[in-house]
Amino acid sequence: MGEIHIHTEQLQVVPGLLGGFIFVLGLCSLIVKERLYLSETLLAMVFGIVIGPHVLNWVDPSKWSSNENVLTQEFSRYALAIEVMIAGVALPKKYLSKEWKSMVMLLLPVMSVMWLVSSAIIKFTFELSFLHALAIGACVAPTDPVLANAILKGMFAESHVPLRLRNVLTAESGANDGLGYPFLFFALYLMRLPGGQAIGTWFYATWAYQVFLSAAIGAVAGFVARKALRYAETAGWVDKESFLSSSITLTLLLVGVCTVIGTDDIFCCFIAGNSFTWDDWFRIESEDTGLQETLNVLLSMSFFIYFGTIIPWSSYTSENVLDPWRIAVAIVLVMCLRRLPTVMLTYRLVPAIRTWQEALFAGWFGPIGVSAVFYSIETIKQLDDNEHSNGGRVSEIVYPIICAIVFGSVL
């Protein structure tokens, strides 16, 4: 006679918890966002903390893999790649060429100051050398496209934030995620190589190979994909489902190619998204389907539920100079000083930001999320793979610090 078995393994539990939470939240999503003004990512993170190993212990990602960092980095990599592709596709016709002045200001001077300010805060708060703080500060310099899409979409944003401002913030969050590599590797190369050699390697290995090559690959891939899809659609070869999924499949292709050859897959996907919809054809054809918004909700909530389960609460002790008061001070200072003063001082040089009220919003808007987690694990990986690096305590404390700042940013 057959027996009834109740399966409590995490492989069976996780899909039920994930699907149940997203479904229930979806039933009251308008109330949550439009009346209570709560973000779905905040609720997802809190739910992850509750079901995680430090509260109910229903879900423990450390048991899923022998190397939790690899799992987290790959999850964050694909979440970022899809989100920056969505950001690129969502921008209007020839956007980067029309708003190049705004993009240059936000991606070079503003982002550089964000990096330096964050690094200075981390240096003094956690008693690090400035070189070590530069590596950790590079992780929080980019604005996060996953959180950005959650904030810039919806009825409230559409009613209160001008489309012009939403577009430039979307473009910035998509582009500066990939441009986090030069800031990070500037510090990492100085840790492992003499000054002149480090700078030279930084220019040809990071800027030339990772950034410029990935941009070229993305531009060509987006152009070829656009022409091929247009031809296939005109010839009647492609159905609606395949048409709508083309940008996502292009993302997966580019992540695979760039990972194999070691270039910047995140920046490549953003440029490909812009190139793919350069003539606005694909954006217009797909904008009423809701596919991008659906993907954004599923990705953001899935990742932040996962993030809630992996926050290293046990690391925040005085033994490794990660006292709770230091963490709290770092979160507050980074949130207040990392971006807002710089944007307020320079907004007249950014054509897309026209008033001080818009500058105030753009300055306060600078979410730290998935990209910071991704870069923190990349930092650990680079230091562990190069045993001659003078990394000090960076590989031990970068992940807890970044998780704490992401936690504060989501709040």
C-alpha cells in the first residue's frame, strides 16, 4: 500500500514560499504601492529575513551550494544583465546620442565623486587604508537598475516625476552598473602591482578590453539582432511570443559570450539594449505588452527575498571592526552624502535636470542594491584568486559592509 510523504526539503519549500509571497503581494499590490507607499523590494527583503536561517530557518542558501558566493554572484549577474537590457530597450529613439551631455556628466564626474565620497566614509568609519576603502567604495558607486526600475515605474512615478527625468535616471542606472568595473579594478590593480604597471594594466585590461570592447560587442550585437528581427517579422517568420522574448534571449547570449572572453557583460547588455531599439521600432511594438514590467517584478522580488536570507548578521561584531554603531553610521552617511550634494552642485551642467527640485529628487535617488552585491563578491573573488594582492581585511569585510548598506538603501 502506498505511503504519503511530506517533503520538507528546501528544493520543495522554496518555490512554494516564493510563489506564495509574490502571488499574495500581487493581490494587494496597488494598495501597497499607491496607498501605503511601500516598495515591493522592501517587503520581499523582510520576507526573506523572516524565512531565512536567522529567524524561522525555513530557507538557508548556504546549503544549496558548496560555494554560496558563486551562487549569489551568478544570480545577481543575470538579474543585472536582464534589468540593464530592459533599461536600454525602454529608452526613446537614439537616446544616448541625444542626451550625451547629461550622460557624460552623470557617468564621469558625478559617479567619480560618488565613489570617492563613499570610499572616504568607509575609510574613516571602519579604520581602513584609503586604497582598501576605494575597493569597497567602488561597490556602492553605481546606482542599481533593479531598484531603479522598481522606483521609476508605476502610477506614482508617472504622475510626479517628469518622463525626461525618469529616462535619464534609467539610462544612468543602466550604464553606470557596467562602469563600476574601472573604479573597482583601479583599487585592485594598485593592491597587486607597482604604481605605473597598475595604471597601465588598468587602461588596457579594464578600459580597453572590458569597457570599450564590451560596448562594441553590444552595439554590433544589438544592431544585427534588430535587423534580423525586423526582417524575420516582415517575412512572417516569427510569432509574437518569440518576438517579445528576443531581448531576453539576446541578454543570455551576450552574458555567455562576454563571460567566456572576460569582458564586461553588464555594460555590453545595456549598450545592446540601446542598439536593439535605436530606431524605436521594438520599444513601440513591445511597450503595451507588460512583459518588461512583469520580468522586473519577478526578478526584483525573487532577488531581494534571496538577499534577505543571506545577510550575514553574525558578522556585525566588534571583533572585526563591524560594530553595529559603525554600520549604522556608514549607512546614514553614505545615503546622505554619497550622491545628493554632488548632484545639487552640478545639476546645471546636466541638461536633463532643469530645476533644483528635480536635482533634489535625482540626488536623493541613487539606490544601492544588486550591483553592489555583485561587485562585493567580484572583489572577494579577485583578491582570493591573486594571493599576492595587498588586500588586508578587504575580502573579509567587504561583503558584510555592502550587505548592510544595501539593507539601508532598501529601507
